[in-house]
Amino acid sequence: MLFNHCLALWTCFAVYSRHVHSAPLMDNDIISEELGSGELSSEEFTIDSDFEPSVEETDAEQFERTDADGNGVISFDEFLKFDKFDLEIMHAEFDNVDKNGDGSLDESETEAYNAEWRQVEEKWIDEQVDYTITDYDKDDDSKLEESEVLRYLRNFYMLKPKGNFGDVFDTFDKNGDKGLDRDEMENFYENIPYDDLDYIESEGE
């Protein structure tokens, strides 16, 4: 049951990540590759003190496991297996897609998998749009005005407009009623104008 719950959480995160331009999963605070060789030595393989691995494993054990050929450096292909917990999740997902259990995926299995993902994604988007309108429509007119959309972007994505957001808002307000109804909000959600937005770096912004 616990593993199924973790798998469900991972699935939700994967769907969510398709719609949010998040920061890189690994940055210079977590892993450093200073020589630009495309490989990581044990000296370059540094973990930030605040980073807590999902599975208990020392840095040395993790490096040894990831360095499959034992040559003392980690290639990109080896680094893909860096996180043991993620690897176990992917194995479980592979087994779920492999309906006939033959250890490989044919086109029909991947097509069925993609169809299931689309259904999950569509349902998730519908629920998120309904939640957003319910939670941010303060005047109960079943649409979000510009100020309400800006509040949503700030609270949910930590985003703020680079300049005048009115022109951007108007491109989504197809009927020109100064508010985004459910269909317009769904379009906005699927096409958030990141080029016109900046991340909020401090609470005072």
C-alpha cells in the first residue's frame, strides 16, 4: 500500500511537472562538474549538506553503485541511475506498462500507456482548473479577473509579470468580458505565458 501511494504521488508530480517550468533538479549546490569533461570523478561528486537522499545510502556507496564500470568516474548514462528510489519507481512503472510480462515493450503497450497518461492528465487539468476558479474567484462570478489570475500565479507558481500583464491577459480573454471563464482558464493553464513572467525571489516582491 505504501509503495502504491508513493507511485501515485510520483505520477501526480510527473503530470504537474509537464505544466510547470521548474528549476533544474540538480544545480551547482548539489552536484558540481567543474572540468566540463562530461564525466564526474569522486572529487567532483559533491552532495549539498541539506540534500537528503530518498534511500539510505552513503555518498561513497551511491558513487560506487552509480559507477557501473568501476572506472572511477560517472558518465551521463550512469548518472541516469544515480537516484536509487527513482530507479525503483521506474522499474515498477515499466512492469506496469509491460502487460504481457516479457521484459520488453512493444508499440501496442506504449500506445496503451500513453492513452492512459492522456486520460490522467486531462482529468488532472480539469480538477486543477475547477480548484483554481473556486479558490481564487473572490467575487463569485465564475471567472477570474486579471488581479485574481495574478494572485493565482503568485501563490501557486511564485510568478509575477515582467511588465504590463493586461495585454497578456487580453490574449486569453477571448470574449472580452475582462475575466477568464472555465474554458479560457483551461487554455491559460495549458499555455501559461512564462516568457512574460518572472520568478519571485523574495516575499517582499
